[in-house]
Amino acid sequence: MADKEFNKIIPIANRFIQGKPTDTASARALHQKLKVGRDFSSWIKSRISQYGFVENEDYVTTFTKTGERKNVKVINYFVTLDMAKELANPPYPTTPANTTG
């Protein structure tokens, strides 16, 4: 899949990984688009472990504080396009929401 085609599915943003500008995608946005049947945190951690992805090589993380008092910390994962393509390939839990036919 060409990067332009991928950008139609989820937004691509440029971030620095290992000091180099790198096209990345939000793993959270990918998770939502795939309609994975499990929570984001468990899904991304298991996929990172399953494939042996490496932080600051295959993905970077940022932190956002949310909530009424800004006391809930959310970890954002921005993954390289190669990692995003791997994450988009099954196996991921199949639920009626992400199947066709």
C-alpha cells in the first residue's frame, strides 16, 4: 500500500525517530479504524511484544493528560508506516464489528 493510500485510512504525521524525520501514524487511530475487539492499551502492548517492535526505532510515545483535572495520563503511540502496516494485518481479534459479509 502506497503511503498516500495509507493516509486516506489514517492521518500520517512526521515525527523524529532516531533523530530522523519519519512518517508515522497514530496507533490509537489505527486501532479505532480496525475496530479491534479489545482495549487499546492491551492490544498495542501485545502486538509490540508479539512482533518485537522497539521503542524509538519502530515507534515513539508521547504523554497527554486528560480528564477534568488533567490527572489521567494517556500514552500515545506513533508508529512507523511499516509498523502500522504490520499492525493492520490479522491476526487481531475478530468481532462482528470488523468483519464483512
